[in-house]
Amino acid sequence: MQDFTLVSSLPRIGLSQGDLNGIGYEVILKTFSDARMFEMLTPVLFGQSKAFSYYKKNFGMESPNYALTRDARQAWDKKFNIINIVENEVKIEPGQPSEVSVEMSVLSMKRAVEDLNNGYVDALVMAPDSRSVEKSNMGYLLSFYKDKDALRVLVNDMMRIGLATDDMPLREALSLIDVRFLVGKLFTFSQALKTDFGLNAPKMAVMGLNPHAGTVAEGDDEKVLKAIEEAQKQGVYAFGPFTASQLFGDGLWKKYDAVLALHHEQGMLPLKMMALGGCACYWAGLPVVCAAPLHGPAFDIANQNMAEPDSYRKAVFLAADIVGHRKEQ
């Protein structure tokens, strides 16, 4: 039996293709057209070489060239590796999701997650999908792990923001928030800042719930305060709760290594207002590394050579950096 032991010192980063009718292949091509990327990592795309060639030709790009492989463990260093998830040609219809593009996205994700769970790739970076498919793909990944305290962390070149609750209606988010729930999220986030970012004693600012929003009771911030106090007893350097105006209007966030937002919009808004160098996210508290750009498939500009790769590139760098920090533990 052939020995597939991984011997490369470069992190092997699996890439799902996302919706092939969106901007996924465009941001992948633009990211890896820079030859310096291959000095830092070895990419393995679980996708379709014909789609790769189709978009590369449309954009008039000379690089990157690809190498086909059937097994991620046989991926070539310093090359863009592709594992074809299907052998037959599929119809590409830029600008709109189709039954075929959704099917290929799910197949790409499943094959990538399988290799991620088997340790054949060190991390996974997801290309953008339509919102419903992205949720189902992430649900598929998260179904392998039962850590209820895992959380999504938003990252750009200036800040890290953890989301205690993810993309859901505010009323639903509020129903989840209690002292035990928040302590679990704070502890997970603190540990992630240590293992995934190399911080020895990370300090976190915790946002409160806005009592003037009408849907939030005055006493809800008391739960947040109690959770902070309990987390501090467990050695977590958490402080607050702070209002959004205190943290971001007065620049107080700069004194902390990270911010914990209590719901989706509370975290997304300040990050996108300071989106220098692109925005990415990953799921902290999982035994595997999975990152993604913080944008959708942008069907309206698909195949027009208009997509900026900054956020996708940020996701790739984020995944590779986290792999490196975890190996140092």
C-alpha cells in the first residue's frame, strides 16, 4: 500500500468552490495569481478544472496553472492543485444560481470536509455560496462536532469580533442569551485567542444589549455583567458591558485584543465600517480550521472581472495563520 504521509512543511489548505455561477472562481484565481502565495501554503481545490479554465480564459489570466490530483495527500507544493469532484462537464451560467451549481457546491463542500476531518488538508476555506446553501454547508460541517460554545469570529486587519449568536432574528438571539451561555462563549473565545492567534493573556471587551432599542429589557445587561464576572473567576480577561458608541465611537476597542458582540448585526456593522484589507471569518472552538470571506456570491457582478479578492485572500491567510499557531502549541 502506498504511503501518503504528509511531509511538506507548508500548510495544506483545502478550498471549496462555492457556487460556480458566482464570483468564487474569480476571487480564487485572483488570489492565487500571485506566485508568492505558493511560498506560504499549498492549495487544494475541491472543484472542477473545466470551470477553473473557463473563468481563467474569460478573464485573460495567464496564471495560476493547475495540477490535477486524485488525493489531497498527493498534492504538489508550489502548484495549484485541483481534485475534480465530478468527471463530466457541467453547465456554467454566470450570474444566477442553478440546480446544478447548488449540487456542485454541496458536493465540493462534502468532499472537502471529508478530507479535512481525515487530516488530509490542514484547513478549509469556503468560497461564497448563496445564503441558504452556505448555512446548509456550515450545518453539515458543524454536525460533526457537538461543541455548543463554538462561535463565529469576524476578522479584518484591525479587529477581531466574536459573535455570541449568529445570523438570526434579534428576538431569537435574545432568547438564547443567559449567564451560562455567555460564560461558555467567553471562555471559548478566550481560548481561541490564545491557540489561534498566539495571544498569552487576551483582553476582551463585551458589548451590552441596547436598552433603548425597544425590544430589549433593562435587566438584560445585568445578565451580561454577571457572565463577565463569572468568566473573570475562571481566568478570562473580559470587561464591560460597553455600548457600541463607547467602544467604536470613542475608539475604546483599540485597548482590547477582541470584542464579543451579542448578536449578528452588532458585530457586523463596526467591522464593515473599518473593512481595510478585506473581512473574513472562521469558527472558533472547533478542532478543525474553517474560514470564509465575509461576502456572498455576488451574482450581479459574476464573470465581469469586477470582484475584489481582498476578503477571500484574508480568509486564506487567516486559515494558514491559525494552522501555524495551533502547530506551535
